[in-house]
Amino acid sequence: MTGMKIKRFQPGQVVISRKGKDVGNWYVVIGWNDKEQRVLICNGRNCNPGVPKKKNPVHLQRVSRILYEVPESLLAGRLLNGERIRRLLLEIQTKKYQNKEVD
């Protein structure tokens, strides 16, 4: 059943941490680890796309936004740099507080 929770996240999905020392931090999903049942996330600040953070999917809240540059770059075989991800997340956060778009 846990595998189902991981699969509901997709690359580029914006999420907010709801448990742990990073509560309230915004991240973007860049993949998942089926073996460990963890979602791979990054924010370009503390964890970059090259070394993503592993997070339990139960501890993440999905936001109704997807950064389409992330899956496109993964399909092309390259990763976005941390600065670009940081800017995209900041832009999403700004819009969220204006429009209240959190699930």
C-alpha cells in the first residue's frame, strides 16, 4: 500500500514538508525510491537535484502546482540547477499566498 502513496507523486510536483525538522519547507519532487519507499525531493537550497532528500510520502503535502521544467529536464537526461529550482519555488510560494492554492 505504501508504494501507491509514492506513485501519487510525480516529478515536478510541488510539496510542503509536514513532519521533521524541515516543517513548512517547500520542495519539488524529482523522483522516488521504490526500495526504501521514499520520495526524492529538492529545494535548491539545502538539497540539490544531484543529491536529493529522501522523505516519507506520508510527511508531504501536495500543492496543486507542477513545475513542468523538471520532468522535461529529466527526460532530456539533465537536471535543473539549484538556483533555477529555488526561483521556481519562490514564484509558486508567492502565488500561493496570493491565491490560496494549497490542497
